[in-house]
Amino acid sequence: MNDIDLTKIKYYPDRFYICLDGFDTTNLTTFLTDLNIGQQQSIFIHEYYHYLTNITTFPGIRQFHLNFCDRYRLSTILTNKRGLDAYPINTNNFPDCKEEVEYWNSVTTIIDEDDIDYELVEETENSTNKRFDITSIVQENKPMDVVINGIKYSGARILINIEISGLLNRNSFYLTFGAIDEFLSSSIDEYLFENDLSDIDPSDLSQRPFYPYGFFDRLLSHYGIERASSFEKILIAYFSLNSFNPAVKLIEVLKKMQAGGYNDFQNNPEQYLLENFSETPQYEQVLNAINDFAKETSNQGRIHISQALKYYYDKFYTAQKLKEKDFFFFIRPFFVVDENDLRRKQKFLLELSRIINLFSPPVILKDKVFKYVDKLTTFGEATMLILATYEIFESVKTNKIAKRPARLKSKYIFPDQDPDCDTFEKFTPPPIHGTVFRLALNEINLYGVYLNELERRRQVSD
């Protein structure tokens, strides 16, 4: 059981891939029919639910829209305004680029604030007790100004600040979307073990870092909820994630339970959550924006990125329509009950297979190579193009000419397996065949700019 290095296993939000080094990926999904949920399958389910959170919740879809669509548009505007001189972004001081650069930085801040606080993880792990206590929980409004098309919009992000004791250098942190996402997947781990659906070693679960894994229990305890079942934790985390502001919703739910609602929740959890905390769906506007952007890029001849956007838009849209009919659709497997262990396992896997059949597992990275579970659709190619575009975004922040970031270059290769795909001096005129990094550069209007720069340098050298 301990032959897998769990530190190498991770799902990467809105990059749509799982790193599964050490896994037998050829048999990864056979558990749906052979009823054999082992350690590998348990970890796969854990990461698969991170993927579902990414593509089925409003915050997950909004994150993709901000991080990908908005930055894509910003980069093309910067290139049109200043060409190669627009980069690197972190030193762009042109007055006519100020609005785009500020918005780019605000997007980065929002995405970082939604993630798990990894500095807190490290600080807690390095502490004597490897944990901390909650002293108070406060809602804060963080002012935020955004300039769009020359118009300044002022607003605020509503954050949940957790004040703590027990650490030397930290006395507070913000509760984030990323942490609650981990609450859900870790609660699923517990459920699989408690219901004899997996052979995962409970000692592996107990050895995980206190934050974010063990912190969910401490948070529940803070509101008087002791020894909640894994099923109850799955429901609470899932419901919070599927709201406009997961952190605020989670605390709202826990406060009402503390005030006497916990028994009602236990008696009928679905009815309790939907009747007391449901909100008007927020996804229509952001979905329309992604769809409009897909059409816009198609009209501009950027057919590859348009196809990628349409693929994920379809997944986003389908997920929301399923939730309109059954809000808890994506955690229905965990509602299964049967006194017979075999029948319960069969029912659980039948419900899970329905979801996996509708939402193909994300791309899998194993031993630096990407693998596609579903080879009948374009999702693998779409994911690779999106991934390459993200690499460009990261690079042009600090580089004039985009290169694959060194840490990612050592981590994986693209399916075309061209080690020189980012070597500027080897770029050749279109058409571009089979090199995803260069294709992404071309879609984002940078490849032609680079060819012009290459020609200019050659003329200078001559």
C-alpha cells in the first residue's frame, strides 16, 4: 500500500489534468465493473472529484473564465497595442497598457486568494504540534477596484478570516474555495473507508497535513458539531462549493446548525439545505461569456482555441442543467444505502459510472507523459492547447519571448514530444503542424510577432 508517493498525486485546477505517477493507468477505471476499489482507484476518485468541482460549480467555472478567457483577451490586446514591447508584463509601464496590466494583476490576486494557503500548510507542518486552534471567525469585506473598457468598477470581495493560535508566525488565514474543495475530496476518502468500499489504509489518511485535511473536523467542532459522519461532511462541503461564495456559505450553514438546525439536517439533509440556504443560480452570465468568447475566437479564425473553449463550455453547461434537475446529482453515489455490502457496492459504482460516462476523466499525467482515458473526443487536444496557453501566460509575465517554464518543462512533455517547441530561433513560418506550444502562440497572436522579431535579428546580424 505504501509504494505510491502521495506527494506526486495532484489535480491541477482549470488545467484539467491529474498527476498520477506510480499508477497502473491502463486499468484505472475497470473498478466500475469488476467492483474492486483499491488504493489506486480510491485516490483516482479523490482527484476526479476535484475535477468535478472545477467543471460543475459556479466558482470553478468563474475561475476558468477569469484565469483563461480574460487573460487570453488581455494578452491579445497588449500585443495589438505594443507588439513585442508589451512584454514582459511585470515591467510594462506604457500608459495605454495600464488598464490591461492592472486587470491581469487583479486576476492573479483573485486566483491566488481562491487557492489553498500553502504557506499555512508549511508553517503548520513545521510547528511542534503540527496543528492549530481556532480563536474566532470573522467575515471581512476586501475593497476591490477593476477598470474595464475605461470604466472603473468598485466593489468588494467577501472573505472569511479564521483567527488562530498555536503557530509562531501566523495568527489568521482566509478560508478559501481550494480548501473547501479539499474538504470534499478528503471526506470522500473517509466515506470509502468507512463503508468498506476501499482498502485504503486509514493511517495514510491520519498522516496527511492537518491543514487542510484535518481542519474540517476542527471547523465543525468550533460550531458544536462533533463526530460528523463522512456522509454529512460530503453534503456540507458539496453544498458550500456549489454556491456563489463557498466560504461564506459554509460558515452560514454551520452557524445555523449550531443554532439548533443540526438535528433537522440529520433527519433530512437535502430538504434542510435546499430550503434554508438555496440561492438564485449565478452561472448563466459567466457561461454566456465563455460561449460568446468561443464564437468570437472562431470568427477571428482561431479555430483551435474556439474548439477547446466549446468543448469545456459544453461540460460546464451540461453540469448546470443536471443540477437544475437534481442539485445533488454529482454526489448521488454517496446516498446509496443497502444492508448487503455487495449490493451497496454495486449501487455505488453504478451511480458513479453514470457521472464518469457523462464527464470523461481529465487528462492523466504519468511519468512525464500525458494519457487520455477518453480517446473518442477532442478533449485531450483541447486540454493540451489550454495547458500550453497557460504556460505562455506564466512566461510572458517575466519574459519578453515566451518559453516553457523550466519547472513545467522538467515535469512533462506535450504529446508531440518536441523538446525544441519553445526554441525561438527554430521557429518556422506557418502552417504549424503537431507542435502544441507553437500552435498556442499562433492562436494568441504571438507567433507572427516572434517570426518578425526573428527576421529583424537576422537582418541585424547580417
